[in-house]
Amino acid sequence: MSLLGIDVGTSGCKAAVFSEDGRLLDLAYEEYDYDCPRPGWAEMDSPGIWSLVKRTIAKAAAGTHGDPVRAICVSSLGESVVPVTFNRKVLGPALLNFDIRGEEYLEGLRGRIDPELLYRVNGNTLSNQFTLTKLKWLKQHQPDLYRQADLFLPWSGFIAFMLGADARTDYSLANRTLLFDLEQQDWSERLLDLAGLDRQKLPATVPSGAVIGALAGGIAAELGLPAGIPLVSGGHDQCCNSVGGGVLAPGQALYGMGTYLCLTPVFSQRPKPSVMMARGLNTEHHAVPGQFVSFLYNQGGALVKWFRNTFAAAERQPALASGQDLYTILLAEMPAGLSHVMVLPHFTATGPPEFISDSSGVMAGLKLETRRGEILKGIIEAMTFYIRASFETLAGADITVNDFRAVGGGSKSDSWLQISADILGRPFVRPKVNEAGVLGAAILAGAGCGVFPSLQAGVETMVKLERTFEPDPHKMKLYDERFAKYLQLWPLMADYLRALESS
């Protein structure tokens, strides 16, 4: 028997089939892009992406090699929702979290919703990244679509619904709407009333790992799978990544090294809203029963991609043609010691605690003898310093982290992981399977359908660890001194950079 995990993101979808002991049997991937029909708008072509998801599932299912799929589960991006009818007709695109539509409602909402009340109920602070303002925009500006839509489904629930499941969403993705009550584990009537939105257009909520239906006959034939396979509720991608990395309990944290550099600590008791709000930290249900997570992040991976595209553009095609990984080539050019280049990683809007959007990037310490490998190392050090500054605030919220599980593209690099361990002063553990999102979804599928007696048992069976990177005491001391200099850069440059941005 095998388990099928699906991961739907902003720029692509993956489907992977795992044996019940954690071996990757087959992996399929389809890349796509989001649409920008007007400046500032960003949306996903829901019907088109649904077709690509089906194709990805069919490709992965074809490689099961006689191990029939026992259950299916979906991990997905958050905030974005798809308008559908009860008879599974897709009515339009899904607005993304960085789409500007909805910003006009923030001022009025701030006048009606007390920030601490919102955080106490939902675990987030008011922002246009969440679904709430997007739904208000649709209700006002596309009233026919809003009226025709029976439901607005987060992507994990949408894919499961199209496969034949009941209309459901898990707690973690429900949280990303800004309309969910963490304690009641259901939609908040008070927040819906304050927002002027309709509860009946939202699906029922369930915990991650619950059976929510079975694969329908028609779609099963199209995918090359047997009908009746249990469909299990998934979760927000960072939560499923954490399951796939074996991060289930307090004291553990996932370190996702993809487009976003994202630290996801686990905790069982909710800190006071004032404590979390002061640190710019959210609170969200984990995919693990009784546990919560928060997200500390920046767009570190996007910055490394920018470096590649800017400093090695001419080398991309030759590397692809020869089967080489250009990132591996560039990372090998980094010097052994600390970089002399100090970077302020404000190349795009930053994450917690300050969420700075009116700054820009800085590289200081450049000399004629500076090579690109030193610049790359300075970039990686800086974005890790940014995470460290936020990480050090966790102790004040009684959230502890003893070690990190590293997943994502960046975790393939030994040197990058060692830098991370030396700067953050904790061991970094790399699992054998790097595709944590699809693995986490597969583990949830197995626990939900009874292959494993519990999620913990599923993780113990399917998550294998490859290597631990221990922090180097000597490098830690050097990085402590360098971190102190990094902390001086933004205060010194803030007024200048803000004036530069506004000019």
C-alpha cells in the first residue's frame, strides 16, 4: 500500500507517492504562474491550476509500481480561496495574499475591530494579506460572482472537494481567513458580523487528518486511481512541512529554506495576545492536535534567487544543459570565514517583528577585491541574522526551541546549514526526504485512514533523519560580534532609506 501527498503552492504543485515505511516511490511536479490582470492584482487561474493538479496526480499515481494508493491528503498555500458551487463548478480565479484588492477596507475595519480582541479570537492582526478583505472586495465589486458562489474554499479543501470530498477546511487554513475562532475551533460569528460577511459561504471546519470523503468514480478514472480512496483533510503548507520534518512537539521548530526562509516553532499554550503582538507573531493551529505554531520569516530564498539571476545570469543555461545545479556552484564559491560584506536584507517587504515595506537593500563593505562568493555569503548571513533577531524574542513569550529541522531547497547545502547553526546557536537536523510538504500530507493521510495509529507513529515510521549540523563554538562567538554590527545597520540607515524610497 502507498500514500499520496499533494502540495499546491503559488508557483507550482507537487504530488508524491510514498510507501508506508516512508520510501518515495514517485514524484511529479507542474509549474505555473499567477496572473496580474492589472497593476497590483495577483490571482491564480483556479480552473487551469485544477487541470494541472489533476495531471500531476495522474503522473505520480502512474509510478506506484503495484503499491495501490490507500489515502490522499493535500497541503496548500494559505489565505487564497476559490469560489465554487455545490455541484463543483469553479466560478473564477483565487486572489492571492499580496493582491492589493481589499486594502480600502482596512481603515474602516480598524475602527470597528479592536486589535487585541481580534488577536484573542483569531491569533492574527488585521492585514490585507488575509481572506477577509478579499471577500469584502468581491462582495462589493463582483456581486454576481459573490452571489453565485455557494462556497469559498481554501486551496487544500478546494482540491479535496473537486476530488469528491465534502466541503471542508482544516483549522490551520481557516485561521488564514481572519474569520476563525481559535478557541471555539469554528467560524467566529462576531468577526463575520463585524466584517459584514456570510457564514454560509464558508465550509465546515475540521482538524487536519480527518477523513472528509472518498475519491469520486469519474475523477478516479481520469487519474488512474481506484474509486473510493479516503480523502483526508490537510493543512496550511508550513504546518504540513512541519509534519514532514518530524516537528510535532514544543521545543521543536521547522526551518523552511525555500522562497521564504521560515522558522516555525511549536507550542502548546497560547501566550497572551499583547506578548505575541509586540513581537509581530501570529498564532495558528498546528496540523498536530492540541499544538500551535507561529511563523518567523523573510524572503531569504527569493534573495538568493535574485543573486543567482543577477550575478550568474549567463551561467544558467550552460548549467542546465550540463545537468549541474547552479546554486551548488555558487554556494561552493563562498569563503570559509565570515563575509566582510554586511547586507541589510530589505530587498522586499520584511517579516516579523517590524514588517518593513518602505526600505530597500544595502550592501556595505564592498571592495575591489570582493568576489561574488563573499557577497552571497553576506546575503545568507544577513537573512539569518534577520531571523535571529526575531528568534531571540521567543523566550519572552515562553516559546523554546532546542533544535531545528531543515527542509526545502536551501537545506541541500551543507555550508548554508552550517552558517545557520553557527548564527542561531542550535543544531540543525536534515531529514532524508527534502519534500516535506508532500511527505507531511502523506503522513496525515496515513494517520487519518488508520494506516498509523497516530500522527506520531506515522512520523516515527516515515521521517528518517540524515545528518545533524552542530554549531561551531568559535564561529558562534565571531557571529555574535558580527550580529551586533548587523543590528546597528537599520537604525543608522532607516531615515535615509525611507526618504530614498519616497523620492
